[in-house]
Amino acid sequence: MSEPRPRLRLFVPVPLTAGQAVAASRDQTHYLGSVMRAAIGEAVLLFNGVDGEWQCRIEALAKAGAALVPERQTRPQAPEPDLWLLAAPLKRDRTDLVAEKATELGVSRLWPVFTRRTNAGRVNLERMRAHLIEAAEQCERLSVPELSEPAPLDKVLADWPADRILLFLDESGGGPPLADVVTAGPAALLVGPEGGFAPEERRMLAEKSYARPVGLGPRILRAETAAIAALAIWQALAGDWKTAPRQ
Ligand code: SAH
């Protein structure tokens, strides 16, 4: 009889090879031992964004640390769709929500972008990265989205790769529906802050050959709703939602 799928799944930033023990971090050790009450010999799935997913065994587990030994690869590495989300930082829990949902919705990169009307002063990258990792572990991704250094919108645009379409979610109704514009190929979605885009930002974006304003219907959505809705539309029309769920 085959073993049931392990209930534990963790991201580790180290290579995964059969027989090569991996040390769990302090937080992971606490999670395995105190939170999940895992036992020595229990199976855990590990992934690192490079080597696919591996079934591992807990070889040692104590307060001070845990060792996990990879036994067999359960899934080979596969890339996420080539989709970036550029989002103005919001209030803390809304930013956390965007990080979590963007991960579940398969972005390859998350980039906090400061716009004129962004209220949030600074971004706690460590906290954000922790949310990305937790969401990736939970949703069975094989990678954690890349998290880019927060930057002002004009700087981001100055270095923009011209072959990547930038679909900016324009609440002013200046663009066609997102669903009419989505095509295959490298893409990025840009969501504004609670205060929306400033007119000069719309003008700046209008001058860029790679940027297109797009709409999400007649209602003004909260920034986090707009991000989630836009990611879903893109995944359904150009991403990997055409693929059947894994068995
Ligand atoms: N305060 C602004 C609304 C900002 S909504 C106002 O009253 O006009 C926050 C962000 O969500 C916007 O900048 C935009 O990127 C996105 N958004 C919200 N509703 C949208 C819609 N109907 N179409 C496209 N983008 C939208």
C-alpha cells in the first residue's frame, strides 16, 4: 500500500539530493516539534525552488534542531508562469493578504512599488518573505516568488525590460477590459495604492511602449481585490489555469 501524502511541507533554501541530510531552521524545528508534534521517522515534503519536491524523513528532532533526509523526488521542478505583480504597499494586513494571494495565484515575482499616493512608509521585506514562503508551502508550489527590493515607480520604469508587457490597472476607465488585452508572453500587472494613480503617473505610463492601461469593470475595487481579480483573469486566459489540478 502506498503511504498517504505527508501532512508536512516546508521550503528549505539548500540543495536537495537523495541521502543528504538537511538541517531545519529554528522556526521549522519549533513548527515540527512543538506545533505539529511530528515524530522521528515521519515523512515531510521539502522543496527549494530548484530541485523539485522531495519526500524526506525526520532523522533527528530535538529542541535544538532537526535533520531531514531526502529519500525520493516526488515532483520534478517546473517553472511558474512568467507573471510579475507590481503593487503599491498598503496597510500591513492588506499587504500580507496580497503577498499570500499572489503566491497562491502563481506569480513568479512580487515587487513593491512606491507611487505618488502610496501611504505606507516602509515595507517589512522579512515579514513579506515569510508570508510568501508560508503560502508557497501551503499551496504546493515548487518555488517561492522572487521578492524584489521596493522601488519608486519612475525608477522601476526606467529599467523596464521592453519585451515584458506592463498592464497597469487603471481605475479611471482609461483602458480596455483586462480580459480583452491579455496575451501569452512575459507580463506584469501593476496595481495602485488606496489613493489610486496620480494623473502624472498615468501620463508617464502612457508614454511607455510596453505599458497598457486596463480596466476591471465599472466598480472601484480595493487595491487587494483588484490584484487578486487581475491575477485570476491572467491565469485563466494566459497562465496555467488551463492545466488540470494535480492528482
Ligand atoms: N481612490 C481611488 C481608487 C483606488 S483603487 C479612486 O477613488 O479612484 C486602488 C487600485 O486598484 C487602483 O489604483 C487600480 O490599480 C486598482 N483598481 C481598482 N478598481 C479598478 C478598476 N475598476 N479597474 C482597474 N483597476 C482598478
